[in-house]
Amino acid sequence: MKSKNGDKVMAKPMVKGASLQARHEESSHESDSTSTGREEVPKGTAALEALLESVSGSKLLICIRGYPDPDNIGSSLALQWLARQCGIDSRIIHFEEISHHENRALVKKLDIELDEWHDGFDCSKFDYYAITDSQTAELPIKLPGSCQLLAFVDHHKPLGNIQGRFVDIRENSGSTSAIFAEYLMESSHRFEGSSPEITKIATALMHGIRSDTDNFVNATMIDYRASEFLSNFVDKDLLALISRQSIPAKTMDLTQIALQRKDIRGTFMFSGVGFVRDEDRDGIGQCADYLLHREGIETVIVYGVVGNEYIDGSLRTKSHTLDPDKWLKDVFGQDKDGNYYGGGRKDKGGFQIPLGFFASCSDKELLWILIKKTIDELFYDKIGVEGKSSLDGEGA
Ligand SMILES: [Mn+2]
């Protein structure tokens, strides 16, 4: 495929906004359809490098908008490397806490240096700022008026017009990390070798791509090409370590409680875990996922009271005959407006039952016994077993 603009799209180093974006899309289509797409250095990398060279000696603030995640962390590291090759000193700053355990693990295991914004942070020394992996160029802080947006690179649909010296937005990429990997791949400063720094950046970018593409399920050609390149430098053990940090301590605790309180009936395992904080509610589903590994168990249901507001439960099954959606709808039925309390698809389902008036009960222990008895009896009824609610786990 030929670029509509022919060759005129070459090398104006500093280009703005949409025109650059359009050119990138064309250039990446071009290389998609040619088998030797790397012969010609695409305009993206050359333009970025020319710009970085032109401001050599300046100071750059690389901003992570929103929560730090693998994609924006990896992208920022890559930009920092590119900037350094061009004689630009930079810092990476984030404004929100690194909340997710996996991201904390990423930063810790890779020994990544990020600054968290605080009141005393001196931004007056920065000449430029950059934003990666964000839909807008607005920052939660006010930078000095002289500090210009140098580079903006992202893969989302932009919100509003982005005015930067270099703007590269590719909605046809599954991740920003893949775009940065492409810059590294095409850079005139060679990204190669096995130094700790190269390994760190490549591993972070690979993790960013995997994380944003849902393990390559939503990956595009750009992500695949980037991964092929990065695979030469990635530390596979480290990558495994970062992504294996998938059970937060809180979920682990919840799983332990669920195991203690398990109630096995044939191929079913039920477990009521008691009161769970609102922020830990994802743990219920993760814990059900884990319990399903138990031999002889085909269906797991874990439930608890979340945020003292509603009973929240997760069902996981590997049974070929149990339909989670139908099963849960049968068990819990509908509220007075005709909405079902539960539902699901394929191999998983969930339910939510508001505590309503009973939320104000002052004796939580008693309330839990009541809830557990009611829920368990519904389950037993459904699977046709006799029996009292198991004594395991009574009491909150
Ligand atoms: Mn992203």
C-alpha cells in the first residue's frame, strides 16, 4: 500500500498533531503489507529522534497520568532511555498512588525509579514534559508556563486536540509499549545487548504489551512485531515473576478463610467467607477460581457480605452440564422489579443480594449465621441434598 502523500511525508522533524498521526497509520500499513517493512526507517522514530536531538541538554518531565500501570510504566522507561541517548535528563513522575499489587511488584522487582508527586516537588527545573499512554494532555498539576509538551504518545482515541511538538497516537496498536518498542527497534542509538538496563526496559515493555492486550488476545500487528523484537532482551524469569504476583495478600487471606469454611456436597463446594471489605470484593471471585482446582470439585460458590451492604457471591464451574446463568437464576429468582439476583455465562456467574434493612443489625455474628443458613438452604435445595447448613465457619 502506498502512502497517499507519496514521499512528501518524509523528514520534517517537528510535526504536529493529526497530520503526524495520519502519516503513522499510513506508514504502519505500509510496513504491514511489505515483507521487508524495516528497510526504510519510518517517519515516527526519525521524527522523534530529531526532535529529541534538537533539545539535547534540556530537562524532561515524563508524566504518568492516572494510575501507574504496566503500559505507562514501560512506555515511560523507554522514553527515558531514548531521551538519555539524546542528552536529555529526565524524571518519571506519577500523580496517583501505585495501587495494584502487580504494579508495585513490577516497580520493585525491576527496581524502577519513579517519583510520586508531592507538594515539595520542584518542577521549575524542567524545560519540557511528555505524556505517555493517556487520552488527554491535561495534568493534575500546574507546570511552569515555559514548560512545553514535547512528546505525546498513546493508543487510545484522543480526547480533544493534543498540541505537542511530537504527537503519535495510534489507535491500531494494542498498547503504547508496542509503539515505544518500535522506536527502540528503529532507533539510531542501538537498543541491544544484555545490560541490566536494556533487560529492564525490554521486560517492562513486554509486560506492558501483555497486560494491555489481555495476554495478546487483543494484540495487533504492532504489538506482535514489538514483542518479537523485545523477546531478544527480555528476562523471562523476571517476566514470569512479575506476572505471577497475581494473588494479593488479601485474596490469599480470603482463600484461607474459604478453605476453612468449605462445605463439600458431591461435586459442589460452597463457602461463606463472612464480612468482606468493599475494596476486597474481587477477592471473592479470585478465591473461587482458585478453589476450583481442587480435585473432584466441579462447581465452586464463594460468597460473603461486601461492604455491609449486600451479599456478593461468585460461581465457577468446570461442569459441562451446569449452566451458571440458569442455575443462579433458578436459585435466587428475581426482585420485585423483575431483575434477577444472579446470572452468568459459560463457566462463571455471580449474584448480589442487598441486605437492605438488615444491614443495620448490630449483631454481625448473628446476622451472618442467618445469611449463611438462608443461602446454604437455597443451594442444598437446588442440588437436592438434605442437610443442615454445615457448622464450619459459623460465627463471623
Ligand atoms: Mn495502554
